[in-house]
Amino acid sequence: MPNAIDPLATRRSVPPLLLNDPAPEGAVLDQLLTVATRVPDHGKLTPWRIRIIRGAARERFGDLLAQVFGEANPQASAEQIAFERARPMRSPLILCVVSCAREHVKIPRWEQTLSAAAVCMNTLHAAQALGFGGSWLTEWYAYDAKVRAALDVAEDEKIAGFIYIGTPKSVPEDRQRPVLADVVSEWTGQGTRAES
Ligand SMILES: Cc1cc2nc3c(=O)[nH]c(=O)nc-3n(C[C@H](O)[C@H](O)[C@H](O)COP(=O)(O)O)c2cc1C
């Protein structure tokens, strides 16, 4: 039986420019999305959704980024505009994960937002498990009103991430990881009293 922990212990984001064709499609993409959306979700609200951007839609998305960037930065050079237009072309598949957390009598918005983050993380794990690579990015356009509107993201929704997916040309060297002792500590409860 393969060791399930090894892929988790060695997973690395692969930058979009290192992600080539082929991208997952058909039944494989369905499997990826099924795993991606199998996340903890307090109250079963499914407070997130996913938009797929691929094929020629990437070019249209690039045109949109170039237009919005150009309008916001009238002094931008032709190279800068071309750079923005090329962003979505870096990888063959982009999944836009939208957090649609809403007011709820019992489930705080924060918990709904966390569930969307879990979808993003699961997407990365599922992509790797299926032999692909991915990167979770927001860049400037996740926060831009015109781009959000074009993606049908409502004002009270947020883009949790654009997950760029494809077949890795190479995988970068690992980055520095947190020292466990810096981020993990034991709580003993000794000497603690609730304030009354
Ligand atoms: C919500 C979120 C947004 C991110 N947005 C960006 C981004 O816009 N640009 C970037 O270079 N990295 C961004 N990152 C970080 C990348 O995902 C980065 O490649 C990753 O942290 C590398 O770590 P890993 O190899 O452990 O996945 C973002 C991470 C998160 C969680």
C-alpha cells in the first residue's frame, strides 16, 4: 500500500509558468473537483463555488485583465499591458474559487470563509494526487471590482483564490518551512482561571 503521507509531506506549489498542458479534463477533472469540494462545511451550507477558466476563455480573461489594468494605469507601457494579458495563459486551467459566505443564524461567516479556503487547499492536494501541479494565487485581480463583476462575483462575495493547474515542467526546490516549536505549543491549563 503506498504511503499516503509522503505526497502530503512533500507537496509544493508549482508556479503557473511551470504548468503546461495537459490539464485535467473530463472524468479526471470531475474527480479533482469532487475531491476539492469534499471539505468540512459547518451547517452544510456549501458557502463556495468554483468557476472554470480554460481554453479560449483564458484569452478573453487576459483581454479583460489588460483592459482593466490599462484603465487603472493609463501610464502603463505596452509591455506591462502585454504582461497582464498573458497572465491567464501561464497555465492550461484556472479554477476560481468564490467564497459566498452569508449571514446565518448559527454559522458565523468566518467559518464559511474557512470552508472556501479548505476547497482551495483540497484542490492543490487533489491536483497533485492526480499527477498535476497547482498554485493558489490571488494577484491584484481577485480584488478588482470590474474583474469580480465580469466573473459574476457579487459584492458580498470574495474570491478565495485562482488555482492555476497543469502538468509541472519541473517542481521548484522546497521553501523554508516553519519550525514546529515556533508555531506549536502545549496548553496545560495549569494556573489558568476564567475571569468572572
Ligand atoms: C490566499 C492566498 C493567496 C495567495 N496569493 C498569491 C499571489 O497572489 N502571488 C504569489 O506569488 N503567491 C501567492 N500565494 C502564495 C502561493 O500560493 C505560494 O506559492 C505558496 O505559499 C507556496 O507554498 P507551498 O509550496 O507550500 O504551497 C497565496 C497564498 C494564499 C494562501
